[in-house]
Amino acid sequence: MIYVEIVLENKTRVTDRIYTYKVDEQYKHDVKIGKRVIVPFGKGNKKRLGIIVNILDEVNFKFELKYIYKIVDKNPIVTTDLIELAFYMRDRYLSDFSSAFQTVLPPGNWKDLEEVYFVNENSINDLDGETYNFFIKPRSYEDIQKKYPNLNITELLENNILKTKYIIKNSIKERKTYFYEYNKNFKLKSIRKNAKSQIKIIDYLKNNGKTEIKKLLKNTSTSSSVLKTLEKKEAIIKIEEVSYGKVIEENEIYKKITLNNEQKEIFNKILKSENNFNLIHGVTGSGKTEIYLHLTEQILKENKSVIILVPEISLTPQTIERFSGRFPNQVAVLHSKLTPTEKLEQWQQIENGDYKIVVGARSAVFAPVKNLGLLIIDEEHDTSYYSEKNPKYNTIEVAEYRTRQNNAKLVLGSATPSIESYYKAKEGYYNLFTIMNRATNSSLPKVNIVDMREELKAGNTSIFSSKLKEALEENLSLGNQSILFLNKRGHTSYIFCRRCGYVEMCQHCDVSMTYHKRSNRLVCHHCGRTKYKPNICPNCGSRYIKEFGAGTEKLEEECRKLFPDANIYRIDGDTNTGKNTYTNLYNKMKNKEIDILIGTQMITKGFDFKDVTLVGIVAADISLNVGDYKSSEKTFQLLTQVAGRAGRGESTGNVFIQTYKPGHYSIMASKNHDYESFYNLEIEYRKRFKYPPFYKLLNIKVSGKNRTQTRLKLFEILRYIQNNIKKEKLKNIEIIGPNPSPVNRINDFFRFDIHFKFEKNDLDFLKIIKRVLIEDEYKINLTGFKLSITVNPISFF
């Protein structure tokens, strides 16, 4: 007897485990790890979808096991190494099986089952014509109830008039192309001599082989009815093939550039080193991408595959252009702007080995490449490499695991490495390579700090300091391009009554609503609700109601007033709605159709334009004022990255940083292009206050409709955890909370947090959390609540 262990497509903690089933004789040669199966589950034997994760010859259970109901796939849809990766993520990030497997399966292949009903062909006399025709196509229970609410389905099933089967709900439709080819075993004598159209088709297929239907009809000037007649006679055979759309347009060949001595040395050391983990710390414009391209070329020569990850916001046409231009027809792309069908097609082509290079955002780390040889993570410090949905994984950790599985090279690159990655490099876990100069020998931009307190004293209340305004005027007169960075979208942060102090708040979240002038609406950036801006104060009736705090929309408005003749373009979450927004922006910048580009952090990466010589950072303090242990690091990274857009051509770049905290160490280090001094100060702060990389963090968040009950539920969870900590005699675990989340209410759910700090190698503590909340050892009732667990959160929002 053969047995299989399966993981269910599952949405509840109670049933989140591995299940064992028997395999019937008819299926014993078809069972393979990675195939989906339909199984009977629970007391009612409801059919559920699962995936085979192990095959056993014998088991030791005291109760009778059930048989699998059906094998869904002809071939496995996921490889064993990706299954191992899903198990790793489930344990590492305290996720459920279903979410972990969702990441490694092809798009759309982990969906709900649906029971459908269809007519038994022999029952044509048992139903009236309309009903019979209705059931020729399999119908869901909901469809039947709409059309025939009084129909007794149970009786029709018992009398074998209707049959039932299970289908997998999948909204992603494969593109299919249909062909015909001539059947060589067909006897031509059976075709009448006067059937000219039929003979014409047969002759065409005999001479040209398999032909797509549209082309066949066009070239033979015949109709589809003739094809159907020949198909019935078995003179021709219809063939169905999956067809793939084009995701990457053909790009100009991107010339191979000879590496300079510094780049060449790094390239050789990475290939020769026994340590496969590498970090390249190179200033903006230092030529890291060219090293990536040379490494990719070498790995392809070894008949291996390459995955290149970039932050979602860096997936500009420029990034894709470089790789597809250097390696034509070898590059697949995976990112959020693709349609579901395009994602599935790219995934299938990668799996088939049609592409050996994958360029993509975070989720591309799971791409089903064959024989992985190199995994590159560009801008490795970027927060978009942390998943906010289950499993809440860190892409770098997943990449380390995957490259270890395949004995592949891992290369991280950044001008501003994360504190954790740089610490690993300093400790020897990564090979560390440093590039201090730009590849073109152009100098790093001059950075000017503008103290906005002094501007205020001088009577300037504008969003622009006098220095930045003058620099913009001069840059425009020289015909150069400028970038203005403000990491806050919308027109103004909030509206405020100057008589009574009223602030327009979201009625469903504990936050003020942001004003968007173009739509003249107030928008909650947490729940998405909108309302029209009031002209008088809803509280006191005063007309002294005004907007405060500038966003990118306001910045654009002020910019147009100051420079009416300039071509100004804004890119942020409000304007970046179309699939081709980035492409259009890229082409406009490249063709110098934009004089001043305004944007949020979308413009900090992926842009390399030689005519950008001025960058203005309008409000450097925004990220500093977030109550977060990473706020200084994020500020330094943002300022350094956006400053790096300036002076990449022949002209020297200038950067103006407007701030109310000119002496802050993150701002001073960015001004001086001094990563080391920033790191040395920041690492001491992390060590003193027990933050990563010295300690691990864990956040448990519970959300609920009732404030008091939600808080009490979190106390209940904490009690079980504390009891286990005492029982296991664990030390050095610091507990903070339960406390309200920084934004206590979002979308009518009240949110409370517990934060834990624990020693980084303390797996016993994670096992306690797993027992209490994942394996549900204490049967904690979470009905009506939302539970979120995050290992090493990047913020405490």
C-alpha cells in the first residue's frame, strides 16, 4: 500500500497541518510529489484540494485512513526544492502551510474547489429540452438556484439523471492556439472528387504541415464548417497548444562594457570564492549593474539560470532594457504590473526552460528556474523586500536558503546596505566588496544642507528655500533636468479649523484625511474612503478652515506657479496607475521632454539620466519623525539614494537637502557620502537598545471590532506565552505591551500589539509562539479577530 502526505488549501489554523491518505491501486503509479489531489475531508467527506509533499510505503496509525479521491495533474506543478522552501518559510516566519505554498506554486493554481453538476447523456428523455441543454455545460449550485430555484438536485443525482464533478476555481485563462494537421492514416478515397474545398484543405496540410486555423482558412479560402466535416471524418486532427503573449518588447542591443580594474577584481573574486554569499557596497553610479551583467553571462556559459531581484519601484524600463538588451530573448519578467495571464505565462515559460534569466520584484525569488546558478538582489536595503502578507518573509533570508539549496552564488548590492547585511559582511558571513568611485570617474554630487529654521526666521514660509529656488532657476536656464523629492503624496496632509482646532479625521480610522486637490476630495490613505472637502468647519461653522502640510500634488502646484514655462511631471501613487506609466516617464526623461520631475520614493531608484544635474529634497525630516527604530537608517538611505540621481553624466551634480534637523547624524552622513560613519553610530545604538542585528524582534498584532475585547484577547495570548516561557526557563526575553498600535483603529478594527525582543539564536522561543498560535495547542478562540505575527518587523505600524 502507498500513502501520501498532503498539505491542504486551507484558511483556518485548526486544520493547518499535514494529512495522510491512502492511495488506491488505480493511482499508485501516478502519485508524485508536487501534484495536486482532491481528497475527502472531515466528517462530511467534503472534497478539498491539496498537494502531495511526501510519499510513504508504510504508516503507523490506529485509525482507518481515507483514500485520495482524484489526482488533478499529469505532471508535478512544483519542484521538491520549492516544496522544501515552503516548509522553511512556514517554520521561519510562523506562517500557515497554505500561505507558504501559495508563494511557490504557479499563479492561480491554489484555488478553492467547486462542485458542478452536468447531465447524463443517456437522460435526454428525463428532462425537458431547455433544462437538458442548460446542463450540457457543468453548472455550479449557485447557477442552478438562479435558473431553477425549485429543482430537486438530490433526486436527480440519485436517479443518475445528473452527474457531479469537482473543478478548481481559477480566474486565470490560458491563451490557446488551435491547429490542424493531416492524418496520415486517412484513406483519401473516401473523399468525393467534387468536394473541392475538402481536397484543397487536405492538399494544403499535406504540403505545409501543421497550420494554425485562422491561417489555414485564409490561405485556402474555405469555411470552418469544412474543417469540422473533415475532423468528423478523421481526415484531419485538431491540435490545441498553449500560446504565450509578449511581455518584453525588443530592445536595442546593450553593448558589453569592459570592466574597469576594480570591477574586474570583484567579478573574479565572487566567482572563485568558496563563500557563495557576497555584498557589493558601491556608491551610486559605481557600476554594480555591469558586474551583475558580466556575472550573468558567465553563469549562462555554465548552462545555469539567473534570478535578478530589484525593488518593485525600480522595475523601470531602464532596468529591463539593460538585461534584455544584453541577453535578447533570454529574459523573463515577473512583477505586479503584469496581468494574471501574463504572470502565469511567464511562470510556465521559465518552468519549461524557455528563459534562463528572470528579472523581477520580491516574488521572483520563487521563480521555477532550472539549475539556479546565481541570485542577485539589487538595492538590497529596500523595504519592499519584506512581505507584508503571509508569509511575512524577508527576501534576503529566502534567497540565502534557495542559493544554499542549489550551491549557487548570492550577490547583494547597494550604495546604502542595510545595517543587518553590512554587519553580516563585517562578521565574515558575506564577502564584502567596496567601490568608492563612480564607474565613469564622474564625481559624486555636491550636497548642500538648507536649514529651514533660518528660512523661517528670514520670513520665507514657502515650500522652497531661497537657495533651492535659485538653483532650479539656474538649472532650467542651462537646459538641464531637475528632480524634486517629497515622500508624501496628496496635496496637503490635513485640513484644520483655525478657530476651534477641528481636524477632519477618517470616521473609520484614527488618522487625519489627506486632501487631494485634483479630485477636490479628502482621502484616507489607510482604508481608502473618500469624502468632499468641507467649505465650512463641521464643528463650529467657521469659514477659517485651511489646508496644512504639503504633499507632491501641492509641490507640483507651487512649482508651476514659480516656473510656468517649465515642463513639469509628477510621479507618485496617485499618478502611477497605468501599466505604461513608467515607460512613458522613462521615454519623456530620456528625450528631455521633462524639465522638472516631482515624485515620492518611486524616483529614488532605477533612474539613470545623464542630464539630471540637480536634486532637491524638499522635506528630509519626514522619515525621521516616524516612531521607528529604523527611522534614521531609512532617512540616510532615502537621502543618499535620491541624491545619487544627480550628476551621472559629464556635468557635476548638485543636491539641496531642506531640513529642520541639519545636525542629525543621518543627514550629515548623507551630505558627506559617508556610509561608514553612519554605520558606526547606528550599530552602537542598535547594540545598546537590543535591536537587530544583535537581537531578534517578534510582533503579535490582534485586531477586532471591540476595543476592550481585542485588548483582553491579546492579554489572554500573552498569558499562555508567559506560562510557556517560565516552563521552558527561557531567559533574556523582553516583553513590551500589550499596547495600542501606533494607528489604533483602521477600517473599524482596533489594533493592539505585543513586541518581544529575544536573543537571535533562541529557537526555543519561536517554538513556543508556534505551539500557542500556529499549532493552536491551547485552542484560543480567535473568532471575530484578526491575528498577525511578524518576525523582525521593519516597522511597528
